Amino acid sequence: MWLEQIDFVVRPQNFNLIHKLILHNPLVNRIEVFEVVKRIPNRLYFPNLCSMNKMKLINDPVYGLIHIRTALIFDIIEHPLFQRLRRIKQTGLTHLVYPGAQHTRFHHALGAMHLMGMAIDELRIKQTEISSIEEEAALIAVLLHDIGHSPYSHALERLIIEEDHEEIGKVIIAHLATQFGPQLLLALDMFTGKYHRPFFHQLISGQLDLDRLDYLSRDSFYTGVAEGVVGHDRILRMLRVIDDQLVVEEKGIYSIEKFLVARRIMYWQVYLHKTVLAAELMAQAIIKTLKQLSPAERKGYVTSELAYFLDQKISLAHFTSNDADTWFNFQNLDDVSVDYSLKQLQHHPNAVLKFLTTNLIGRTLHKVIWSDTQLPDTALQNIRKRCKDQYHWSDEMLDQLIWTGTEINSMYLKEEVEIQILNKSGEIKPLSTYVQQPLQLGPNKKYYVCHPKLGLLPTS
């Protein structure tokens, strides 16, 4: 066939344009399979290996066109376990404060995969050898990095299913490998850091990874919080690989600092916004209260898939043993499961559940008071007294509806694997040796008390 004898010499950033030209060539109709398997700097070679109808372009509001590079990736995206991510919001209940934040884990996964493709193209230009097998595995690994999330994302982490979403994700990748083949096991090794070339894991999970680059750009776009915008293009172009370790060229330091500042701002202004925190704490209290009830008391108020995980403690063993009921109910467990249950629970006889679900759905949210130090007992007792006077609650209900705790935002941790900077003399040093004040390194801890809305104090 004509395609097998032709080499296309193009820049990687023009791949989408070339792909469109190929799709519109009438001669391509004779080709049954098609895949990119070899990629060298400034040159793309296309042999006849995978179905043309799986080489899709997806319109994305953040990056433009996202290209699905292989048939295997297309098949994984089509799988019901991945399609489930369409029904899980990326930022949980943040939309109650930022109405535009309706984007999903599905969007984020595709965006992270797109950035991985850009990173691989850039590293190849800089003479880093990356095989087509490694490329596909890396794309799959970052595509599936969040596949284990529960409804409402981090808001209900470890509550419905008492396991970390990353641990569930690893089990899901291994499960999918039984259907799609050993390429997913290579992706799993990259995801867990077991692969012998560490830079792949650093791109997937690190202090400067593609997960963070995408969620900052995407969450900033959908919330409208401009302070979260990061220059992902420039950061990716500053990446290098030295001895299979990821480094950043020295001229990219200011872009890295901007990335760290943007992450800090997004946490306090979006992810830990006091009203978002109040909504998430209310949702958590609802699940905790539901778990204290018997299955009979929950029956008729929650969806069957949510009931499945509340009625029994589901561990990773249920997944690894290929328990059919566990996989079926997990596949159906999403934001819709919780949203429907919340609506039904407005009519539950339990006073705490009725109060919390009615107020969460009606957006009559608790109030959060932040403090740099732990609130004194006198302040807490005053809040409890005012709630008791206004709502006529017992001490037991006050305990269930007033919460205290802490939140920590770590912009950058020197104790973890640091971002490595390659200076002009060829020396590699950690980012902390370059960063200057007032850029804060280390965790930032705040205390909170969260309580129901209170009426105005009477004036004297």
C-alpha cells in the first residue's frame, strides 16, 4: 500500500494536522489497520498496524485537539470502568462555590494523557530513546492514574470504600490487563515506580508531574480562577532526561516557581475554600451517619450500588479475587449514586440525615471558621450553646453536626523526591537550592471549626 512506502517528515506539534490530511485522503479507505509505532525527532513514521477508525481526535477546551495515539488506548477509553469517570466530578462539590466546575475525572485523565504525549515528543527531540512500547505504556499509565476514585473524588476518599483510590487503581489496571494484555502490566510498573527507567514514574507521580500540570490548568479554566493558570507548554519544553532521571533545565526555574505558587493559591482559594470544605464535611458526615445505621434502616433510601459498599466492608481482596458483585457495583458507583441517595434521604426519619441532606441539596451550608491556631474551648462551647439555643438539639446531635479539624497545604516538600534542576554547567541540583524567599517550602497548617448556620446575635 502507498502508506507503507512513505515517510512523513513533520514536527510533532503538527501531528494532528497531518493526521487530518491522512483521514481525508480517499486512498486510505483501503487500509484496515494503522498505528504510530516509531517516533524520532522531527519525523513520524506510520506503518500499517491498527484500525484507522480508532485514531480519534477529541476536542478539549483546555488544549484544543487531543489525539488518541493507539488502538489499545481507544479500547481502554471505551471500557465501562473508564467511562465511569465521566460520572465523577473532578473537584467534588466545588461547583457549589464555582458553578463552572462541572468537569469530570474523564476530562482530567484525557488531559494528563495529552501532556504525557507532549512530554514524550519533547524528550525524543532531545535524544532520549523511548520505544513505541514504552510510549504506549506511559500514556496508559497516566490515563488510568485516577481510575480508582470514589464518588465526589477526594471528598469521600476512604469513606464509601475504605481503601486509597490509588491502591484501587492499581488493582483495576491489573484487572484490565487480563482483558487487554501485558502492555497494561508495563503501565502498572511505570505507575508504581517499579520500571527500571524512573523518569516515567516521575512524569506520572511526582512533585512536578503531568497529573498536577493538568488539574491546575483544567481546574483553573473551569472555575475561572486565573491565578491557577500554569505555563504547561514551557515547563514541558524545559524537561530533560539524564541517566533515566527527569530534570528541568535551569532556564525553566521561574516557570516551576510559578507552578508551585499557582498550586498553593488553588488549594486555599478553590480546593480548601471554606464553603467547599463545609459542603465536603457535610457529605462526609452523611456517609458516616449512614454507616452507623443497619441495612434495613438504609433500605429504600440509597441506591443498590451504594448500599452494597455500606452494608459490608469491601477491601482490595474483594477486587483481586475477581468477585463479580464487587466489580459490578463499583462500575455503577458514581456521583449519580450519591446524588440520588441524598435526595431520598431528605425524607429519612433520622434527624441528622434529614438536616444534612436537605441543607446540602438546598445549599444551606455549614459555616467554617479558619484559624492559624487551635480554637480555645470557650469559643467552641459558645458555638455549641448558640446552636443548641437556635435548633433545640441534644448534646448528641451537637456532636454529630459540629466538627473540628485541620487541613494542610504543602506547596513543595524538600523531604520528598525533589525536582532536579540541570544548570548550564551540566550540574544537577535540587530545586530547594535555587528557590529564594518569600517562596514558602514545606506544609502550611490551619485549624477549623465547622458548624450549622447561626442567626445574628441580638443587639444590646
